[in-house]
Amino acid sequence: MMIETYSPKETFLLGEKIGKKAAAGSVFSLIGDLGVGKTVLTQGIAKGLGIMEPICSPTFTIVQVYEEGRMPFYHFDVYRIGDIEEMEEIGYEDYFYGDGFTMIEWANLIEEILPEHYTKVTIEKDPDRGFDYRRIVIEEVNAA
Ligand code: ADP
Ligand code: MG
């Protein structure tokens, strides 16, 4: 599925819709360059899950846990990860295979430990379509 947005608000609302529909145990990977709107989308998802506290990028902690929504929200940012062992140290499996909603920014860096099934969200700009244009592709991934 491909969605085009033309403002941060639209991206936020898409996130909110995803958060409202999300099933417990879902894992989403979020791919896109710096400043493309990953945090904006994540903030919408958090709102859709019923989380009121502000979401910031968990850049220095790998994972940030929010418990106040209709299910736990595990927000990973693995941009600065050195190797997979760091994921093992924090016990990533309890999150990925738990009953919450897992969102992993820069999931392409930890591809080898992603679950068999996850939802991949890719956000891209297109300068020809304007400064605030974003192309958001959502696809289900099933490892063979
Ligand atoms: P990332 O987390 O991917 O590094 P952010 O979500 O922090 O990026 O920032 C995205 C920036 O792009 C924000 O300043 C936001 O206002 C701006 N922006 C402009 N158009 C859009 C859009 N259509 N969707 C999301 N963000 C947009
Ligand atoms: Mg961000």
C-alpha cells in the first residue's frame, strides 16, 4: 500500500490510524532518512494507541517503553547500535514477541533478528513533488 502525504499533520493522522487499528504483538519497521518524518509518524501511532505523554527519539537508550496506552508501546531506535549483541543484552525478544506494539526505527540495521513476519514502513521525500511531500509505503514482510 502506498500513501502520499503533503504535510506533517497528514503523516501524523496516518500514524494515528495505524495506532488505532494495531493488534497486540505487531512489529513495525520504520525506514527513512533523517528528517523524513519517522518521529512524526511514531507520534501519531502513539496517539492512536492512547498514549498521551510525548514521544521522543530513544536514540541513546535503544528502546523506550510506554505503558499508558491500550497496549504497551516499545519504541526502538537502533541507529547507533554497534552489533546484535546489544539487542540481546536488552532482551529484545521479550519486546518483539510480547503483547505490545513494537516500532523499530532503522530496522534495516538489525535485519537478521527481525521476526518472521513484520510490517515494513518506508518513508521517502521527492523534491519534485514539493518540500512537504512524503511517499509512505506500507508492506507486509514474511520471511520464507
Ligand atoms: P525523522 O524522525 O525521520 O528524523 P522527524 O519526524 O523528526 O524526522 O522530522 C520530520 C520533519 O519534516 C519535521 O520537521 C516535519 O515538520 C517535516 N515535514 C514536512 N512535511 C512532512 C510530511 N509530509 N510528513 C512528515 N513530516 C513532514
Ligand atoms: Mg526521529
